[in-house]
Amino acid sequence: MNFRCPFNPSRRRFLTETARAGLGLALFAGARTARSATAVNPFAYDVRKYETTDPKLIAYRQVTAFKCPLPDARRLCLVGTDRLAVAAGNKVALLDRTSGASSAEIPLNGPVRCVTEGPDGSLYAGLRDHVEVFDAQGKRRATWPGFAGRPWISSLAVNAEFAFIADAGNRVVYRCDLTGKAINRIGDRDRDRGIPGFVLPSPFLEVELHPDGLLRVTNPGRHLVEAYTFEGDRATAWGRPSMGIEGFSGCCNPVALAILPDGRFVTCEKGLPRVKVYSQLGEFESVVAGVESFPENAKVGSGEKPGDGVKASLDAVVDAQGRVFILDTVTGSIRVMVRNQAG
């Protein structure tokens, strides 16, 4: 598997924090290498059995699919009741949720890393070091100040009072007011408060607002989904490392998170690209789409096919009807999934 750490952390911190995550990465890479080896490698971990999903676990079916019209699609969000916004290249593309037809494009001055909609219909676009705000017609309303350190904004969540900005480079979530002024930091390592800190071997840190009033934040290097108060107290956490379907595989998963209308979770993984559903308590329930649904993504993520393995990932959002929209960042395709009637 190809791997690059984009944040250039100190050698001591990187080796310490990613030792456990690196073991999963090495096992996954060894498994892929073993396929082409002429001799048996006793240390290789064969993941082929995990690339086929038990049909009994699949609770969703695809009803349509379309491709983002712009290259380098990274993240998506819901807009209004009938559109998607896709962060792709240096633009945000607005697409019809049913047909994928493009209705508008919003140009920015750099690569858009993420996008979300606010309660008033405003669009918030995250570039690497700052956030820009647009009205519903795509007119720029504000450019917020950039963050110090090594910022790499990877996810946004906005409610009527606050914006939550996930900064994978600085390994923190900022709570800001709606002018972009930081109020407090969430997720910094603090042993006295029982906060282990985010471990991010690759640039994926996701923040979501849950109906229970807590934030949900992924901690991929620890294979966790964590719950935080707005003030930064860590309430709960769930997840475990495993190549098996119940856990999170590789060095750093889950890479994306969405919340179903009833509060359950949809997670996305890279390496072994798969999308799954967990209960509100973090118990595995079902599969939305397995590895076999994303063959090109799996090949790039494992290094079998040329491409940026760090960017080979999935993103997902869920609408009010419970439909799951999955973006494959390798192919640029968007799949629309609905739950099976018998599921």
C-alpha cells in the first residue's frame, strides 16, 4: 500500500502515536504483496476473505448512480431538499440528487477540502487553512481567518450558533462563532480529562452534529468514534481495530461518518473500502456497500494500481428519508443507496 503522511509530525510523536495503527497497515500491505509472491510468506496476512461481503449482512441496494462532472471529488454534503454539493478540485459543484445533473459551480482560489450547509442555506467551504462562506446563490459572503500551525481542514459542521471545524493537520476540532472566531479547541490530548488525543496517520478527521446534542468525531488512528460536548469534554467512545466486518481495518479508519435520521451511524473505510451501519451504542448492524462495490478504489488504496493511496477513500451523507449517498474519490462516482424492504 502506498502511504504518505501529509502533516510531517515529529519523529517521536509519529512513531509513538501510530505504532498500533502501523501494525494494521503493515499487515494489510503484506497481504496484498503475498498475492504476487512466488513463495509462501508466513508473515503475510491474507485479506482476500474480507473482500467479499456475506450477502446476509447487506441491508441496502443501489437505486441509481452518477458521476461528479468535476475531477478530484473529495467530499459531499446535502443542500436543501434536492441537491448535493461536492467539493471537487477548486470548485464546489451543485448536483441534482436524483439525476446528478449539474445546476451550478462555485469557484474558489484553491483546492476545496470539504463543504457543508448551514441552517440558513449558507454554504461553508473548507480550504486547507481557512473557511469561506457563500450564500444560497453561490455569492461569497465571508472569508474567515486562517489557522496557525499546520492546518489541514478536513470536515465542517454548522448549527444556528456555531461552526465546528475539523483540522486534521493540527489534530483538533475548533468550535467557532459564525464569524469564524475560535471559542475553544476540542480533542487535544489531556490525560486529566480522559482525552487520549487524535491519531491521524492520514488527513481524515470528521466532525458531525448528533441529535443527542453531542458532537461525534472520528479518531481514525485509534479506530474510534468519539462523542464530545461543545465545551470539549469527552463523553463516550466506541470502535475497535479489526479486519473483520464488525471493526475498522488498516492504519486509520473510519475516514468518514454520517448520521441516520434515527441517530444510528454510517461509517466509511478506506484500504478495504466499505460502508457500514452501527447502532447509537456503536454495535455493528449491517453493510451498506462492501469492498466488491469499489474495486478501483481498493486497488489504488492498496497500491495495486497507480494513484494516490491517501486520497483513495469514501465519503457518505444521509438524507431525511434515510437514503445514503456514497462518493468514491477514485472514480468520482456517487451511489444512491436505499434500505432493503426486508432489511
